[in-house]
Amino acid sequence: MNKRRTYLLIVAGVALGASSCTTDKNSPGTEYMPDMYRSPAIEAYVDYGMDPYNFSDSMAVSQRNTPSARKPVAGTIPYGSQENLVFALPYAYDNTTDGYEASAVNRSPIAHSQENADKGKVIYERMCKHCHGAKGEGDGTISTNGFILGIPSYSGKLADLPEGKMYHTLTFGKGLMGSHASQLTPKERWEVIEYVKVLQNGGKFVADAPAAAVAENLADAENAPE
């Protein structure tokens, strides 16, 4: 029993001595395994030029140009549902004038529906109304305050703007309008375009005519007397 008490006293004395061997009154003393509760914060894709767990010169050299996470290989498509794969496909048009003009043939992968137009309206009011105005007349707050003038109307100059060009502009930006690719996902960009098409039609949603109805109208037009 005396031996055990003696041992405990020795351990306590060593711990007390170790913790008091400092001139800093605010120091907690010797820390045992501080990484257990004070781990280094690492940001993805950042090259710190050193091993954050070992700051020796040799480790710093060996870890240089080594990001903490790897960027995906170019053209990589993430795993997911078929719908998500559609939006993950690489965009086929460059950020050039030719790419903008060529994007006119691009078509939306989402359904032209009232539901998607309503979703797009929510996004439009959050992201676009301050410039383009509530009804797409180019009279948003930024325009009326004189910061940006001459924003065209969706029911006027931009009434015939193709949806493909809208998507290109949202992706890369055009003129004074910056890119929205960092704020809106590809699906959200197409949803807001669905609502812009409503504004192009004076605020009224018009569903696409069924193929059979289109064919019937064409036949009637061909058979109509001159």
C-alpha cells in the first residue's frame, strides 16, 4: 500500500513539475497529443506547400504541389440518376461570339410546363428582378436608380431570343450581365428560362401544341382554298 502511494506521489510530482516549467502564466503547461483536440484545418484543393502535420523542411519539400484533394478528371460525369446525368454533361458551346450564336439551336432538357415555369419565377424574383424588372420590362431597381440603363424588354427587343442563347448568357454572361453559373445549377438556369418564356409572351404561359394538333393544322392550311 505504501509503495502504491509513493508511486502516485512521484507521478503527481512529475506532472506538476512539467506543467510548471514555463514562464508564461497563461500557458496550460505541457500538452499531451494536442492534435486530438486541436487538429489543423485543411481546405480542399489548396496546396499549402507542406505537410500540415509535420512542419520540417524535408516534409515541406516532399509535399509541395500536393493539394489536399484531387480535382475530377476533365469530362468526368458524377454518378447519379438519369436526370442528374443530363445536367452533368459538358456544355458544348464556348464562351465566344461564335459559341453564343451557335447556342441558339440548344434546347431545354426539362419539360415546358407550368410547374417548371413557377419554379423559374421564384428564381427570377430572387436573382433577376432587380435588373430585368418584375414583368421583364428592363425596369428593375438597378435600372430605375440609374446604375444600368438600356436593359431590353423580354416582350420587346428580346421577345424572340432563343432559349439556347439565354442559357449561354446565364452560363458565361454577356455584356454587363455576369455569369450566373456559380449561383444557379444547370437545372435552375433552365427553370428560370421557362419563366422568361412566359414573360416573352406578356406574362401568359402557353403550352406547346401536341404534335398531332400541329400536323392537323398544317394539313388544313395545305388544303385550304386559295
